[in-house]
Amino acid sequence: MASHESHRLSLVRPSDALAAQGRGRVSTPIEEALRALKGNPDVAHHTIGRYAMAFANSPLRVTALIAAGADSLVFRLDDGNILHITARMLAPSYGTRFFDLPMIERGEIEQPDGIKVFYFIQPEALTPVSERAWRDFKRSIGAQGWLMADSGQHQLGFYADEIKLLDPFAVQRIPD
């Protein structure tokens, strides 16, 4: 089963993979996983150091970085749920709109300088969706006054027998 497919960056070093044989997935503390990304050109537009400081001493453990998008870094947690970390503020409606994948948890972590790092956790959704499902989704939300500002099949997944939006920043209200 694939989920939240985008482009994949592995957090697992070869020695970790060997040590994990027979023990399931290797997990890494989120702070360590973030620090390991420092200097990676694929995530240069994210404030990795700030994210790592925000998640210092966090109990969250990740098994993979599964997407490095324009707005968020997306990790698979060791419990199978999906963690998004972003510098963008989360609107109160995100995760509750009729087309959104629900958010299990959401929050913000304020840094000593007052700048906040935002995060949310979602259940895993089955991806990718078909091109037809993507077109039907766009048509359905369009009829309700929404449009996909960051369009693509990778923004959607199957959850509870419905097509849901994975990235809440990818849809906006159609301007009047």
C-alpha cells in the first residue's frame, strides 16, 4: 500500500536497515530526522534548523520522509499516521472541510524569537488516485466554490471509501 506518494527521501541508513531485519520498521526521533536533512537541496526552502529546534525532545518517531513539498515536510510516523511540518499557519477550517482528510492532531510550537512552526497529523490514506478520480474531485469541489491551487493526483488519497485532500494548502475558495 502506498500513501502520500510524492518524491521519496529515505531516512534509513544502510546500517539501520540491516539492524532492523526481523524487527519491523526503523524509526528515528523526529528531531534527529530533521537534523539529518540539513543541507539537503531538496528541502532547502524549508527552515530545517527551526523545525528541528521546535521538535527538540519530542516523543514523535518517524520511519520515512515521504514528501518534501512547497509548504510542508511530510513524514510517516512509526504508528503509521502522517506528520506534516510547515511554516504556514493552519486555518481553523483545515482538516474539517468536506473534502479534507481529517486531522488527528494539530498544533503550533512557538520559538524563543516568537516565530511559530506548525504541524498536523493525519491518518494514512491510500494513494495514488486515478486521473478520473482527480478530475471528479476537482469538478465536485468546483461546484461548491473551491479550486485546486496546487493541482495533481498526488494531493489526493482514498480514506474511508472517499477521495480526500491530503494537503490543506492545495485548495482555495474561488474568488468572487
